[in-house]
Amino acid sequence: MTPNGKSDILQGMLDMLILKAVATEPLHGYAVAQRLRLLSRDRLQVPQGSLYPALHRLENRGWLKGDWADTPTGREAKFYRLTPKGKRQLATEVSQWKELAATIALVLELA
Amino acid sequence: MSWIGRLLRRRAMERDLDKELRFHLDEEARRHTAVGVDPREAERRARIALGGLEQTKESTRDARGTRWLEDIGSDVRYAVRALRRTPVFTASAILTLAVGIGANTAVFNLTDAVLLRTLPVLRPNELVAVKRVGLGDDNYRFSHPSYERLRHAMPDTTAMAAMSSTLRMWAMIGDAPEATIGQLVSGEWFGVLGVRPAMGRLIDPSDNRDLGGHPVAVLSHAYWDRRFGRSPSVIGSTLRVNGVALTVIGVAAPRFFGMKPGDDVDLYAPLVMQHELRYQSNASVDNADGSKPWIPQIGIAWLTVIARAAPDQRAQVESRLERDFRGALTDEVASREEQVRTFRMREHVRLEPAGRGLSDLRKDLGAPMLTLMASVGLVLLIACANLASLLLARTTARSQELSIRASLGARSGRLIRQGFTESLTLALIGGVCSLLVARWGSVALLHLLTSNTNTPSQALQLTFEPRLLAFAFGLSLLVGVLFGVAPALRIGHADLHAVFKTGGRVVGARHGNRFPLGRVLVAGQIALSLALVVLATLFARTLRNFTAIDPGFDQHQVAEARIDVRAAGYAAERLPALNDRLIEAVRAVPRVRSVSVSVTGVATGHMRTSSVEIPGQVHGPEWDGTVQENTVTPAFFETVGLSLMRGRGFTASDATGAPPVAVVSQSMARYFFGTEEAIGRRFSTGDSAIEVIGVVRDARVNTIKDAPPRMAYYPLAQVPSEYPNGIEVRFDGPAVTVIPLIRAAIASVDRALPVREIVTLDELLGRGLREQSLVSQLAGLFSILALLLASIGLYGVMAYTVAQRSTELGVRLALGAKPAEVRGVVLRDTLRIVVIGLVAGAVILIPSLGAVESLVYGVSPRDPATLAAAAALLLLVGTLAGFVPAWRASRIDPARALRAE
């Protein structure tokens, strides 16, 4: 619970990435990690220790909804899908991120 | 899922989390095995990637957001486990709490019933009583015509009602008269109170029209239950009360006990039945004939008037009533001379909130109850301090466990909360057990308080209603926090790393801190104990001072038989013969030396007052011409041991036809005749002039607490229509053997004559001191408890100190200190705590002792001798408590103490 600016930014980013990962289809936790790795072409290594706390936090906020279902291999896993509330949150975060990224880029250009 | 759902589904959630992470690990491991990694190595890599299964779980739990609630559950389980490991500590703590909280709850119940609780009626905050003020003592008595006049001044004439006092009435159940408490009420009364019938109907205005024409009765629910087993057939049946056949028309709602908490009414009858039911009490009679029906007479004030007025309309209603009261007053005094009229017209009416009832108990018990409440609260505080000390010691003993938990990452806030959970768990368990103690304690308390009434009042009994439960629960929480705060602070401040360095022996013993928490607690206990011991001493001295008062007559070896001739239905003409037969029959009892009959009896609380005028005397407005009266047979003064100072007593020749005579008390003689000779002077109470023939000693004939009233005694033979209420009997030998014989003698005259009781005057006078003796006994009990708890606390702290300082003391002994010196060191240390506590206690206590001014008699609340004695007692107790640790300190084996270093 100690305030730590660095992890807050990382956490915020991780939340957004998770929401994006499950935006197209429901995924279980392991698949979320794989998807993010694939999408980032292996450049983004999701810290696995932070993944599950983040999933549960997002579920607690009502942005994700977790349901137990069978995987293609026949094992039961918890699949997270985006709720309508989560969808709105994702849109907000993405636009905020883009704005921030553009601003930072602008500053870097001009400096 | 709601937070409560999650809390309840905690186990399922844990299982799901486990399953989810297991799946992840398996998938991750599969990725490794797919490229040929050994399965065990794959599993290891998967766990490393996840960052440790347990850590991940823990942070995932944190992310759920209901963590604090889940923790409470586990804290409670942890606390219960910890408490079960130390059953002796736990049991003694719970017992202490149960007794402490239970005693407080029981006393609170009584305080609540007497002082705070509102009546079980409709919107009690609107109820008011009409009070007469402006003339000497305020009172609530109105005549029926004045009541009717006031009622018609009300905006709504059904919003005012009148009632008589409650009175013992005799109901014939089978062929024996049985005492019941009756009350006469106006037709509007039940309506104003908003009480509904449980069965049948209640008295309404149609039952109060014709004088003597409505022989009906309404039973209270409790009486119906107690006496008639809730039989529905009681409606319509006939009940003979004081010789009148009353038809029972209904039963009032359950839990309605009347207007006076502590004075439960059994049956209600209409006001118009006053004459038939021979109700004659608690009235002021002025220029009127008490033997005729009271309803039409404006000179007889006997009704308490209540009304319903919303708080915001009260002032307006009051001024309307005041206007009509002027009219009523003008009528009341119309026949009097000018001077009296002007004086009497100074009276006013006031509305007074009556939503809590009109209890005499409130007046009598208000201050004692609050004192008891405070004392029992102090005892609980002292007990809390002891528990805090015990928990502190426990915390110290557990410091190693705590530091391990801290080093494993438990935050100190978390540990403090856990400490609190433990004390709160203890307090709540104690609180639940305290309900049993409260139940038992309130029965005992009620028994002490109302030893002479046959049925304990419904209003005062302990019921586990929400308010009481809330009190017990709230008190438990408060207590839990109080005694939990010190140990919790200790947990928070403990230098946990020191534990590892020293093997866990010295945590908490922070050197250099001369007055640590444990000592502060004990000093506080000493301060509180001082307060309790001082109070108990003051009350004990008050009680002794009261019992040492000479009542002015010889109260020993005298019995009073309290009879109710009026209720037995005797016609006035038969009274002289009855009186003679009663005296004759009782005098024939062996060991009886002297017998008299009187109208009010002695120390019965049934006094009668009259206004006396001396022909030819003119008085200023401050003049108070009232005297108390009793009408007696000639042997009265001899029987009760009231000595004649001047003149003569009554003889058989002071009878009807002879000149009216009176014997007066010294104070009456002094007040009316000053230094002049009273014998031979005359005074009047209405029409006839009465000659003073004798002066008797001033005596406390009502209660031992009140100063002797101005008394006038008249011979019963000259007022033959007076109904006697008491037979006084002077006897030899033990009362227990004589009283049954007196009872038999009275029964031999008339079996149906109601005898309320036959008691010695010693007992009757003692009843007046019931509150004093209750307060004194309880305060004594509480102070003993306080001393016990404080000495245990002191002993504990000193024993702990000696254990801590054993090395130092051992070294001193090794260096040649004498055992006596070491004992002195420890004893001085003990006494320092006691003295600090005493000084702090005195500083707080002395200014606040003024609050008990009204409760003490014959001793100043700040009596220096009492304070000094209490302080000395505490010093003595402190020395005793410190002696064992001191002795043990002097027996420390230096060699062993040094080896332990």
C-alpha cells in the first residue's frame, strides 16, 4: 500500500493492456499473458506476478467478468470478458494514452 | 457479487483462486516441457515466472477490495485460538467482564426504568401533568369541579383527564380480602393516554356520568394474568372491591402499568365511584366534608390532572388553562375571608412533561441511582485496568511470536488490529455472559429496593429489550477498546528487533522509562478505588447517623397493626364499638402491655395535614398554619413511648359532649404560642375551638429522615366517625411470637377485617432508610471489589517489576545489601505508585464530592477524616499487595541472578 509512482504507471498500463487483450474474445489469465506477448511481438513481457492481482482488481471494479469454462484441451479455466463498463473504460484509457503519448512525443521533438 | 456475498463465499473463492493459478502454472510448465524441459524443472520455472505462488495469492486477495472484512474473520478465529491456549486467563477475564458489565447493565436497567424510560403509551412526549405552583410546596392536586373547568378550557376537551392516587383496595377473592392496587380515573383517562383494551372495553366518558352509578372495573393485563390466569370469562363477571360489586368490563393493554413506574396498578374504576369505594386518601380538604362524596365538592383537592399537548402548543395551552384556573381559584376561596383569598390567589398552574410518568421513585431514587451508576462504572473501569495489565503482560510474553510475524511482513497496523480483535472478542463474550449476571443482579437489586411490596413492579423488571441490549453491547465494545488500547500500543511501539537480540526476555522493559504503562494503570486504579472507598465510607456514616437518630419516642418493642376498617365496609356508627373490641382483644394477648388505636398509625407514611388558626392572631404572608394530625385513643402516648412534657394526656372523659381537646407537640406549641404557656390556649381547624391540654415531645412520627413535624393529637372518642388505620401494641419478648397472636386476636373480632400487615415500629422506621441502606450496602460492596481488583493489579505490577529487576537486586544482595534493605526498595516503589494514585484521585475527587451533598447526612461530603481514613486504608492495602513481591525480592539468590545475565 506504500505509494509508488513507478508501479502506478506500470499498473495503469497493464490494466489497459489487459482490457485490450480481452476486448475481442474472452480469455483466461494464461492466454492474456500469451496474447500480450504475441501482440507485442515478444517485446512486452507481462510480469506474471502482477497479472492475477490485476485481473481480480479489474473484475472487482466491474470492468471484467470472469466465468469458468472448458478450454479446448478439456480443462476448466476462468475466462475473463470485457463488460460494457469495461469497454467504455478501455476507450477512455486508450484516448488518454494516445494524447499522453502525442504530448510526450511533441515535447521530445521540440526539446 | 456483493461484498457480503464474497465474505460468505470466502472458502469457495479461495478454491477458485487456487484452481486459477494452478491452471496457469500447468500451462506455463507445459510450454517448457513441450520444448523438452524436465517436468520438475518446468514446474520450478513456472513458479519463478509467477513470482511465488503464495505471494501472488496474497496480492490477488488484496486486489479484491474486501480484504479488511475478510481479515476480521481470520483475526477473530486467530484470537479465539489464542484465547483457548490460555484458558485460565480467558476464563478469569470473561468472568471479570461478565460481572462488571452485568452489574452495570442491571443498575442501568433500574436507572432507565426510574429516570429515563417513557411510559408505554401513545406519543409520551405530548403528555403533561398540570401542576399548582406559587404557594409553598408545589402540588398536583385539584378538586373535581376545578378539573372539569380546566378540561373545558382545553382546545379539545377530550385531551385532558384526571386520576386519583393509587391506593390499596381489598378485592374479595373467595371469602378472604386480598390486597390490590386500585386507581380511580376519569372517563377521558384511557383515551388521553392512548391505551387500548386487550379485551373488552376500557372506562370511557359514559362510565363517569352519575355519582355512584357506574360500578365497573378495568383490570391491568398483569393482574388479569396473575390473578385470573388470563381467563376470558372474567369479562362481565363481578368482583367485590372494598364492599362494592364491580362488573369487570375489560382488560388494559399488556405492559401498561399505570402512570407511576414502580407502582403498578391492578384495577381501575371510574372517579364517580369514589364514595362507594371508600377512597379517601391523598387529598387536601379545605372547608369541605370528606365523609360526603368528593366529586361535587370544590374544597377537596384529590385529583392529578394530565393532558395531551404537543410541545409546540404547550405554552398556548398553559395560558388558556391559567385563565380558567383563576376562575376555579375564585370559586375555591369564595367562602374564605379577604386575607386568605388574596393569599390563595397567588397560585398558578404550570404544565410539566409527564411522558416518563409521575414516579415518587424518581424523586427518592434519582440521586442515589446516579451515584450507584457512577460507582458501578468505576468498578468496571478498575476491572478494565486489570485486564489491560493482564493483556500487557500477555503481549510481552508473546513478543517473540509478534516479532516473527512482523519480520515475515505483517504490518504493525495489522498486528495492532489483531490485538484489538482479541480484546474485543473477549469483551463481547464477556458481554453475552453479562446478560445472565444482569438478569440475576436486577432481581437481587429489585428485591433490596422493594422488600415490602408483594409483587415486584413490571416496569422495573429487566427485560431484554433493544435499548438494554444496545447498552450492554455498547458497553462491551467500549470496555474492549478501553482495555485493548494499552496492549495494542505496546504492540505498535515494541522494538521488535530487540527480541531477537536478547532471546525475547526484555521486550517492553524499556529501561529508563520510570513510569511505564502498567504503573499508570495501577495508579489509576488506586485513584478510582479512593473514590469508591470515600463514597462507601460517607454512605455508611450517613446510614449510621440516621439509625442513631432518636426518633423522639421509644420505638422498640412496639408493633403496628395496619388495618383497613373503611374498606371492610363498617358504618361510622359501629366504629366506637369496633375500636373497643379491638383494644380489648389485643390487650388479652399474653405479653402485651399496652394497646391503642389511631387514625394514621405511626411511621406509616399516611400523614394528614390541616390548616390551624388561632382566634385573634393575624399573620403575614409567610405564615404557614399547617400542622399534621393524628387521632388516637388515650393509651397512645404510653404505647408508643411518647413522653408528655406538660399538662395531661387524654382520658376516657374526653369524649363526645365534653369540650374538644388536643395534645400538641413542642414544636407546634412553640410555633403557635411562642414562649407563652400553651396549656389552656385554643386553636381551630374549621368551626370549633379546641383547647390544648397537654404538650408531648417532638417526634419523628413519619420517617426518621424528616425533622419532627408540628403535630396535633385529638382523642378518637371526640371524633367517633374517624376510621382507624393502626393498632399500636407495646409488648414484651420477641416480636415473632407476639405478632401472630395479635393477628389472631384481630381476626377473632372480625375475620373479614383487612390487615395490611403487622410490623414493629423498628421495621417501619427502617423502611424509610431502605434507599440509604441499599446505597450504602452496594457502595460498600463496590469498594471492596475495587480494593480487591486494585490490590491484584498492584501485586501483578510489582511482581513483574521484581522479576525484571531480579538481576539488579541480586547484584545488590551479592554486594552485601541486607534483605531488609531490598524489601524496603520494593516497598517504597510500591508505595510510590499508591501515593501518586492517591494524589491524582484526591485532586479529581475532592472538587466533585459536592455532587453527593444531598445523599449524606450528619457528615460533610468532603469530611477530612473520611478522606484520610480512605487514603490510609489504601496505603495499607498497597503495603499488603507489595509485601509478597518485596519478600520475594529479598530472597533472590544472587548467584542464580548473575548466572542468568
